[in-house]
Amino acid sequence: MYLFLNRSFILLIIVVLMVFINVMGGCAEEPVTETAELYVAPLVEEAISINGSKEDYPGESITVAGSMEVLMAHDGSSLYLYARSETDGWVALGFNSQGGGMDGANILIGYLHENDSPAVRNDLGQGHSHSETTNGVEEYHIERGNGEIIMELAYPLDFPAEGGFNLQGLNPGQEAVYTMIAAFNANSHDPNRQHSRFDMESFTLE
């Protein structure tokens, strides 16, 4: 009888210690979530030259998908995008309604053909995939070098109606919040190949 009580008491102590350790461990490992500031694409007075440089973009850049630097601006009619990624494959930026993902998104993919000639593709997000649609890109610049690729382009704030996108366009004014999708493939310029990294960021237009 005494031995049985001893064992029961020891088991009780072990259970209490395990619960205590789990609770303390959970608290210690719980991630600290900081509220990120909403990215605001500033208004510029003049059109930005599409030449692969970020010098004409006011404000701070943001880092998405781990290592992609992104800058945006607009002049009231066109959206200007600059993306620099430390990769040797395609790079993409897309837009959807707030909280939206790939499905129905307007996706812009910059890549190089096999002869290294630059190209940009305008795709419609379909579920977790995407396919070519009406190309509304006004002007673009794609370059590769030093282990990175740069995509810069101009795109109308009013999206092509026949594109099938969830959004008809992007409205200036900070009451309208959208989702920016960023993705890249680390080593392939085939825009049909799956992304290596994918990320989403909320933004608005000044």
C-alpha cells in the first residue's frame, strides 16, 4: 500500500512538472507580432522614367518575399513599379482586393527569354495558378546582373476591362486598401514555372 501511494505521488509530481514546463515553454516560444505600417504608394507630379533606376521614387522601399525590394508610386493615371530581387529567375508583382490571394489577381511577371531579351507578361490569377490575359503594361524595363534581376514598369491605374481581374483598378486615396502579391523563381525565367517564394503585403495609394 505504501509503495502504491509512493508511486502515485511520484507520478503526480511528474505530471505537474510536465504541465509547468509546457506552459513556460509555450510562453517563451510564442512569436511576438508587431503591427506593420501600411505601405503607401506616393503621388508624383511627373511620370517616372522606366529605365531600371529607383532614383525617381520618393519614400522608403519595402522588402517582401524575404529579399525582394519593392517601390511604388503613381501620377494619378499610371502606377510605377520597381522590384529588385536577388535571384536568377523571373520576378512578379500582382494586385488584388484587400485580403485577396492569387485568385482573380492582376499579376505582372518580368523575365528574360533564352536569348536574354526582356519580356513582361500580364496574367490573371486562377486559384493557385495563373494564365496570360490582356496585357496592359505601358512600358517596362527588365535587366539581370550581379546575381539579381530588376523589373520596372508603368501600368494604368484603370485595369483592362477584358482582363477578368477582381479589381477594375486602383483608386488613389488612403481609404482604399489593396493586397500586393510578390513572388519570384530562384533560377528559372519560364513564367509557367512555380514560384520559389511568395508573399503578400497590404498597400494603398496616396
